[in-house]
Amino acid sequence: MRLFLGSCFTLVLAAAIGLGATWLTLTRGVAFGALSIGAWTAWPRSGSVDIDPYARATIARTGELPVGTGDGVAFYARSDDTGNPFDGRCSFAISGLSPAARFWTLTLYDLEGRLVANAIDRHSFTSAEIVRDAEGRFIINIAPRARPGNWLPTGGIERFVLVWRLYDTPIGVATRTTKEGPMPAIVEKSCS
Amino acid sequence: MILRVFLWILGALVLGGIVHLSTVLAMPQAAKQDAYARLAPVAPVNTMTTLAAPTAQAAVMPFMDPAFAVAVCRYDLSNAPLKLTAPVSQSYTSVTFYTRNSVAYYAINDRAAGRRTIELDLMTTQQHADMPEEEDVTAADRLIIESPTNAGLIVLRALAAEPGLMAMARRALGAAQCRVEPQAKP
């Protein structure tokens, strides 16, 4: 009897641990070989056959197609430089110089990877349409309400993800340090 | 008693680890809504299809880049190799090859291709090995890609640097073709 109870307990606990760990890793997007620069994180190996089993399982579950290594690299940010998670009711400013790439795009998604509805129908900026100052620096304002200059609307949703995709770039699997690929800073401006 | 409980818990941990690893490894095969499955209803086999642009209301796949026009060829090499022809658009253009389970195994952009048209032959390792030798020589300037799986996806992306250029990017992709090569004459 004790043996039976013990094995039941063990099996239930094992299932809970195993499935719980799988669910956690796949929803959090755990993968190896992360390249973090400031608030931005990329997984360059996910765009090649060296993709690890966790990233493979994650993309199979979400149904997305990763950016291929010969094409470019995608950086994700879910919080600003100090670690405050993005809140669509607050405003954030991204500032800096363009990273080393032939083209880049910056897109705002909800946590499920959908574009966010807004009045001016803007979901992203490309490197070609951004307004810069004389030195080539730019500021992108991410805010629920209209801002002058480069305004990327949040639509007022609670949580969002920013994806910075660099196309035809030297930044990739071999990049090790922040110096090789400086990424723009993200600062929270105000919260209403 | 305490030792016995400890042993049961230790067993549960080991077993849980096995459950975790096997579910992670099985996920790509078990997933019902992966990219290939999402594209199956909109993209016929071995035909280039331009996808609808993602909007806040609807998108074929999550995390699509809205600045790009996208065309997909859902291929099946079980009968014959495939030939891909893609004219390069004015702006940035790339071709990425994915296996049935969304692993990107090859990607090339317009600059790396270095021509006005990207031309590629896609075949399985077996089909490449079966190719007559003379043909391999005459085809020295042909770019041959080996697909690790019979089925998979070719994704063409053309950048519209400004929203006004989207129509042009989509037109450029409209001229792209993927078709099964006519069988070699006996």
C-alpha cells in the first residue's frame, strides 16, 4: 500500500515538474546563446541549423519564422534600460545612432506578436523613414498619445514588445561585446 | 521514513526532468499551429504566393515585419527538384529557406546573390547525388541548395523602406516563381 501511494505521489510530482518546466521555458522564450546589448536581446543561432531545442520548440508553438542568419538578426526588448517592463500607458524614448546594418526596422507588438491597432496606423519605423538630427542621432518616442517627431503609438495596451531587426548586418553569432554593436538606449519618460 | 520520502522526491525530480526534456524535443512534431500549418491553407504546394500584409486585426503568422512584402513557396520535393527565380526589388530583398519545422537552414540577400535575379535550384541530398555528372559541370554557375527535409518553406522578403513603396515591393515579388523542374529527358 505504501509502495503504491509512493509511486502515485512520485508520478504525479514528476508530471507536474516536467510539464511545468516545459510550459515555463516555452512561454518565457528560454534559449541558449543569447546576445544581450543594453535592454536588447537577440538569439543569433535561432536563425540557423544550430538552433537549440528550446528555441525550436518555442517557434513551433508560436508559429513564427525566425530571421535567417544570412538575412539579419532580431533584437527583442520587453523593458527599458533600468529594467522597468514596458507599459503602453507610459511613454518611452529610444535614442542613439543607427546600429551597423544596411537597413533596420523597429516594430511594436503585443506579447502574442500581433501588431497593435492605433489611430495613425503606424506599427513600425524603418531606417529610411526616421527623422535624424545633424549628427545622425535619432529619438523615437513610444507613447500612447501623439508626440512630435518619430512617434510610435502603443495603443494604450498594458504590455508590449519591441523588435529591432537588423538586415544585412555584421552583428551575429560572432558578436561578443557591446562595443561591436552599440544599440540605442531606452528610457522611460513619463507615466500617466 | 524521512529517507524514504526523500527518495520518492528524488525519483520524481529525475522523472520530471525526463518528462521535461522529452516534451521539449517532441514539441516541433506535435505543434499544430506552426508556421507551415498556418501557411498551408493560403499557400498552395510548389507555387509562389504573396501573403497579405499583417494588420492589427489579422496576420498569417505572429511577429511578421510589417515593413516587408512577403511571398512564400510551400515546397514538396518528393517528386522532383524545384527551381526558384526571384527578381531583386529596388530595395533590400532576401530569400530564406526553412525546413518543415521552421528551422532556417539557408538565407541569402540581394547583395550576396550579386545579380538582378536570384536563381536557385532546391533539391534533396539524394536528388543532388543522383544528378548526372555532366549536368553538374555545365551547371557550375547554378546555385544548388540541399534541403534537409522533403517539405519546407521558401520565404521571399522585399523591403518597402516607406509605406508608399509597399505596392512596388509587392509587384517585384509577384514576378517571383518557384516551380518543379521538368523531368530530365531519358
